[in-house]
Amino acid sequence: MAEAAERTKLWWGAGLAMAAVGGMRGKRAALAGLTAMAVSEILSNAVVKPLWERRRPPREFIPHDDVNDRPDSSSFPSGHTAAAFGFTAAVAAVWPAAGTVCALPAAAVAVQRVHVGAHYPSDVAAGAAIGGIAAWTVHRLPSLLRKVIL
């Protein structure tokens, strides 16, 4: 799961699959998901991480030896989780069945980030919240812009 989630490959693949087999609904879901994923990554990695310096969990907190190649950036929030939840929530709003399918790997990404010692559970919870906010924004922004412009 870690390899698939790196550089958002998992979500790009899911978006391409939805666009290829889901007709117009799949294309709209993929666009919403990929847009929310991008917004999530910007919010988590470019806005919140620089404001909130937090060290990664100490190795002695992890009850196994699978603690390798942890990032040097701030632990808070989890950018992987933000991207996963942003993509999934945005997809679910357009195509609930596809969103349900995406929910399991999104949850697995969140659990994996804690399991490998890259994040505290609160980092993952914050990432999930950022993803939800990004998905909400992606869906609401067009109507909010219409109200402002018109």
C-alpha cells in the first residue's frame, strides 16, 4: 500500500480507471477526486506543515522493526492521508459507489502511515479532516463563485 500511495499513484490510477469505464459520471468523479487531492496536498504540505513543526514518532514507540525511510518533514499533518481522503470524499459526492470502493484503500493508507511510524494518529486525523475540507471546497466552489460573479 505504501508504494501505491507514494506520489499519489494509487489515486491517479483510480481516477484514470473511473474516467475510462465510468462514462460521464466517472469522468466527473475522477476530475473532482483529482482536484480535491491536489487541494489537499497544497493545504497539508504547503500551508499547514510549514506552520506546525512536529517531529516524527520516536522509533521506540513503534513495536516492530519496519521503521525505514521516514520523511524529514514535519509529521503534522499526514499529506498521504489528506490526499487519500480528499480524493475519496470528492469521488463519493459525485459517484457514491466508486467512493465506497475508494474508502478501503484510503483507510489503509491512514493506518499504514501510523503503523510504519511516519505519523501519530492525530497527524492522520488532521490529514483526513484536511481532505474532507478540500473535497467540500471543490464541490462548493463553483456555486459560490457563481453567486459572487452573478
